[in-house]
Amino acid sequence: MSIGRFAALMVGGLMAVTGVSQVRAQDAAAAAPAAGIDVELNGLAPSQKGCMMTFVALNKLASPINKVSFELAFFNDRNAVDRVTVLDFRDLPQGKKRVRQFDMPNVKCDSLTRVLINDTPVCDGPAAGECMKGLVTRSQVSVPFEG
């Protein structure tokens, strides 16, 4: 075998290995969970004050959040913003799920048509400024929850 032919085979083999490595790297990136915060509207229940709202939050960021609050907008059955309020979710340790409940006075659960995370006025800790980036919302109830 000539040196030129050997070199061509080596280059072709290296290109094939490089292509496989790139595909594996892309697959690993696609399989890796996106960094951010997941917030789920998990339950709504009428209460003596109004509506008890249950949320499940998971911090997928690379560091803990010492304190976070979310500004939520509640839409009524006329699809108009009924109220905007800030809820303190306290700390969110990295990689841990936390359940937070809020009893919302004068809110009727059955008149809610949508809940929107409008902003994060407080995002304290090593992940400061990262709370809205990569935010994922979902709802386990019939009311849509958006971020």
C-alpha cells in the first residue's frame, strides 16, 4: 500500500470517528435537562379566604436559589387580568422539588381561566438573574399556567 493511499484511509477513518463523536455529543446535549426552573400549577381548591393554589417548583440551575418570588397575573372568566400579585417561593435548593401553597383571598378558583408568571422580582443567590431564563411552566389542572 502506498503512503498516499494509507494517508487517505487514515484521514477518512478520522473523519468518520469525528462525525460519530459529534453525533454523540449532540445526542448527549439533547438528552441533558435544560437549565432553568420548572414551576407547575399542581392544584386549585376553594378555601374560606378564596382559592388555595398549590405549586411544585424544581430548580434545575447549577446552583441554589436563596430566595425567589414570582409575580403572577390571574385572568378571570372574561379573559381580563383580575389581579397581579407577588408570591414568595422562598428558597429553591439545586435539584430539589419544593411544594408551595398560597391561599389567595377573594380569588374564586372556578373563575380563573389562566395564570401567568409575569416576572421574578426577587432572584437571590448564585443564580441571581437566571430565574426567568429557561423557565418552564405546566399545569396539572384545567387552568393554563404560562411563563
